[in-house]
Amino acid sequence: MKKIYHLIKKEFLQLRRDKKMLPIIFAAPIAQLIILGYAVNMDIKNIQLAVYDLDKSSKSRELISNFTNSGYFTFIDYINHFQALDHYLDYGKASVVVVIPNDFEKKLSGRKTAPVQIIIDGSDSSFAMASLQYTLLILNRYSQNIVLELLELMRYQGLRVPQINPQIRIWYNPELLSKNFMIPGVLGLLLMVITTLLTSLAIVREREIGTMEQLIVTPIKPYVLLTGKLAPFVLIGMIDVILVITVASFWFKVPIKGSVILLFLLCIVFLLTTLGLGLFVSTISKTQQQAMMVAMFFIMLPMIYLSGFVFPIENMPKIMQAISYLLPLRYFMIIIRGIFLKGVGIKELWDETLLLFLLGIFIFSLSALRFRKKLG
């Protein structure tokens, strides 16, 4: 234990001397969380709306007010002639154009179907899909109000019309805020990036400056050296977890509905995989630049894309879904979002925890064996 203590002390002294590394370890995660917390936002608002109103009636103005009062659309301008539609869409002045025909109110008053044309800029498919969903929601709501008015009139005439009255309850994220979904995922992402990079770079740096050879010739057993090298990064990872949770809770107001203790314990389980991957990268890299490139392009980016951090795994091709089962971050995303949003415990997360633990043991053991072989 004394040897391990001195190795850990040596690592912290080395980190303290490197003044450029300290901001990366502790300040960078907070900065990244704040940037990602605001930038990675799937809540689409302020959709630019232009209207080509040929009817210019009270009903058409009522429909337009439904768009502008929804909170999703920002009214830009009225279009005066049809040829101007291209101008608004081509120059990005409007993302959605609503075309109301000149007999809109007449058809509604005559209890006929009134068509409304919706033109959407589809260059950004995700933005266009959200705009389409909001547009259909507003139009359906407007149509339902017309039907309800008709039903009320029929009721006064003594007719009873059966209706379905849905009672909708949204669990876990009732406000449907994307930050409540994304920010817990950012915690897992930052924990992976910081610990994997630091582990790989620290060991490669020892080899570059020649101190690794000095450690090898000392009577220190490989497991003692390995423990002394990795223990500081476990502590750094847990400090980053505390910082990120604090910012998420007090800055972004994302509640933690589950057990914080369970969250910390499962973060340690996740660290088995990230430290193991960092250790593996250090055994196949000769320079710090090479270690950073390998870690980024062959480990981190695939995990970000295939873990469900942003893109739903269910929408991926079958082969990509199968590959995602080999990625530790997939299971940790389920765990951390379950604790943050659903408040579930180890009983509900047992399958993901067990798979993450077994994957961590496997990765760490292989990396440790390869590291010992390199020492030999």
C-alpha cells in the first residue's frame, strides 16, 4: 500500500506541475457541459413563418393567430403574390409558408373541407420534420375546435354525439424538455472523454520522457504500478462527476430523481471500461498525438454515435444495433438517464449494470494483460 500511495502522490505532483492540464481536467468538463447543455437542444422554437393569405377573412386571421400564439412560430411577413414564395424560401427568410385559399371561410361556413397548403424548407430534415409536426398539431387543433363548435350546436338541438376524451399523462419528463434528456447523457460523455484521454496520454507521456523505463527497473510489481497509475484518474473522474452533477442541478435545474449514491457507484463501474480503454490505447500508441487520435476516432466517436446519446438506437440499421451492444456507453446512458429522469433503482437497472460490469472486467483485464506484457 505504501508503494501505491507514493505512486499516486507522484501522479498528482506531476499533474500539479503541468499547469495546462489542470484546466483541462476540471474546467473543461464544466465548460463543455454548459456549451452542450445549450447547444444540444432538440426543442425547436421560433420557426420563421410567412403567410400567403388569399382569403383575408376572420377565419384565416384566426388560423394565423393559432400559429403565432403557439410559441413555436415567429411571424415574418405576409406574402403578396405567389411568385414571392420562392424568394422567402430560397433566401432563408422563412422556413414554413402557409397558403390559405380565397374560399377558406366560405367552405368552413358551408361545412365543407377547406384545404390549406403548407410549404416547408426541407434542407434540414430534422428541423423540417419538427416544423411539420408542429404545423399538423396546430391545424388539427384548429379543426377540432371547429368540430367541437358544431357538436355544441347539435347538442343544443337535442342530439347526443359520443366523444372520446383522452386523459394524457406524460411520465418522467412532463415538460418534454430536451435538456432533461441530454444533460444526463453529457455526464456520461464527459466522463468517458476525460478518463480515457487522461489515462492514455499519461502513460504514453511517461514513455516519451523516459520515466516509464525508470519505473520498470524498480522492484515495483506490475499490479502495483498499474494501480498507482490509474487510481488518480478514478479520483479525478469522481470529482468531475460531482462538478457536472452540481452544474446540472443548480444551473440547468435538471432534477436527480434517483439515488445519488447509486449514481456514484455505477459511475465507478463505468470507469472500469473507460480506464481499460485508455490503458489499451496507451499500449498501441507511441506518442501523445497518436494516442489522442486513436482514442478519438476509434473509441469515442463510435460510442457517441451508437450509444443513443443523440440518435435513437431503434432507428439504426440492424447491424449497427448489434454493434451497439458491445459499447459500454450504451448501457451507461440507460443507467444514468434512468436514475436522473425515472428515479429507478438497482432492481430496474440490474441487467444494464451487470452487462456494463462484465464488459468493464473484460476490457480492463485484456488491457492490463497487454500493459504487463509491454512492461515485460
